[in-house]
Amino acid sequence: MHDEIEQDLYEILGVSRNATKSEIKAAYRKKARECHPDVAKDDPESERKFKELTFAYEILSDDVKRRDYDMWGLEGLKRHGGIEYAGFTTFQDLIDMFFSGPFGSPFRRTTTSSRVVIRGRDLEVPVSLTLKEVLSGVEREIEYERLVLCGECDGTGMMPGTHLNDCKECRGTGQITTRRDNFFGTFLTSRTCRICGGTGRVMTHPCSRCAGEGRVKKVENLKVHVPQGLEDGDHLRIRGKGDDGVNGGEPGDLYVEIRIEPDSRYIRDGETIYTEVEVDMVDAALGCEMNMDSLDGPIKLAVPPGTQPGDIIRVKGKGLPRRGGHKRGDMIVAVKVLVPKKISAEERKILEKLRGLRSENVQR
Ligand SMILES: [Zn+2]
Ligand SMILES: [Zn+2]
């Protein structure tokens, strides 16, 4: 707006630079009536003129803004953020801004919606899974509380056989109208009726079961199919199993939040499972086939001869499947070689003999 205004604000109002406040007010009032877009319908410029006029009045009727304008011109007004009108696009915006007050704009359009349709809330229920259940997928029975339509009143909130009556507060209009006098004349301003929420209708006999809410709490039992390979924090969406909607609104959804129980034996990274086995030093040296646990139960692990502490053995296909898939990742087994702390006399004899043999081998 600043950029659009070329004329002097005093000229726009048609007053002298020494004009008093009441002269400015009188000038605005007179001119506003002439170029109000609802009056000057034939003038395509009327809206722009009215905006400029109002802008000029807004500035010059305010002592601080008028002083800033007198000293620095339109530039001086920039520090008054609230009067930067450049952003408004419609006449209504300006009217709203200019008349914003406890009663709002006299021109404000009010919408009187009847019963408001609201979608039901989404709900979230956690489900804990073991890694074995991640592997197999699982059917899980869950129990949670949701709001469902009241069966007594079919969700209307009213006792069967009763009706909505006109609201006495607003005489069924949904609006409370207030007269307001200002220097333009008399304006009627409206606000939404608080008693009926703007619907104009009130319930005289609320349903005894749901107390007029239209919905009641229900404990829901649901069988949920949890597919294979889910990860901690994944969500399964079950459509329509959140809260029922209000006034015919569609129900919300249920989100089953997947939580994976920690397992001290395994670390999971996507499809890969990390674990550890302890291997006796003799088995590590000679190689062996040993029993170990896996997500599939006991398996045979082939430890090759000469296995070192910290070596890794990859067991193909004993990890987890991808989300919803079947092809499985691997299990990575870290080998911990155990050196015995106590040995029997016979073991000592054998180990000493082994030492003798190995030192000969080294010398050769
Ligand atoms: Zn009302
Ligand atoms: Zn009910």
C-alpha cells in the first residue's frame, strides 16, 4: 500500500496540514460515504480510493503515526508494523482490520453451520514382539478403549423419540446480534451463540446413556496380524478402528506401534543378527562342530581349525527377513576363545608335552 500511495495523505483527506483531529474525522466520514465501494459502484477505482482514504485516516488520526509521517513521510511509518497494509488483498480484509474490536467487523460474514461433522480421533496401541516373533510374524490379540457410537441414541445424543428445539438464547438463529453506534451510523454485529454453538438448536432430552455426547467408551478386542520383519517404531494402520466420528464423520484409524523387546543374546541391525559364542581353545585350534542357539532354535556351528579370538563366522540365512518379505539376512557370530583357568593334572601333562613339541617345531 505504501508503494501504491503517491498522493499526500492530507490531500487524500482534503484537509490542511494543520487540521485538527475532529476536522480529520469529519473529512474522513464525508469522503468515506462518497467513495465507499458499496455506494460508488460505478467507479472502478472506488475500492482503491476507499483503501487509501482509510489508510490516510488511520495515520493522521493517530498522534504518534501522524508525527512520524510529518517528519519522515511514508518511510517513517514502517516502524508501525500494524499499519503495513500492503498485504491485504480484498476490501473485506481492510474492513476487518479497520474495525477489529471487541465486536469484530460489522461487515464480517458469519457462517452458520448446522451439526459439525468431525472425523474420529486416531488411536495408538503398542505391541511388543520378541525377535522370534519378528522372524515368524504373529497374530496378536490386543485390547484397547475407543469411543463408539452410542447404541441407545444411534449417535444422535438425544433420547429416542425426542427432537432438537430452537435455542432460546438466540431464538434459533445461532447468532447473538448487538447494535453498535459509531460515527458512520448504526451497525449490527453478530457473534456465535455460546449456548447452541451457532447451530440454533438445542437438545432438550440428552440421551441418558451417553449424556448427549453421542459416543460411549468401549473396550475393543481385536486380532491383529503382525507380518514378518518389522522394526522397532514401525506402525501398522488399521482403518476405521480409532474413535468413531461425530455427526456422521468417518472413524479414525488405529495405529499399532511395534516395539521390539531387547534380547541380551542378540543385536539386530535390519536383517542381520549379531551374536557371540564361546569356543574352547582346543576346539578353536582343531576346529569343531558345536551346538549353539539361534532364532530358529539350536543349530550346528562349524568352527574351522585355527579360529582366532574375535574371528567372525557368518551363518547364511539365519538372520531376519525384510519387512513383509521372506528372504532372510545372515547371523554374524563373533568367536570368543576360552582359555581354561583350571586344568587337571592330566591336562597339564598333555599341555606341557605340547609346549615341548611346539618349541622344537619353532627351533627347526
Ligand atoms: Zn443459540
Ligand atoms: Zn446416546
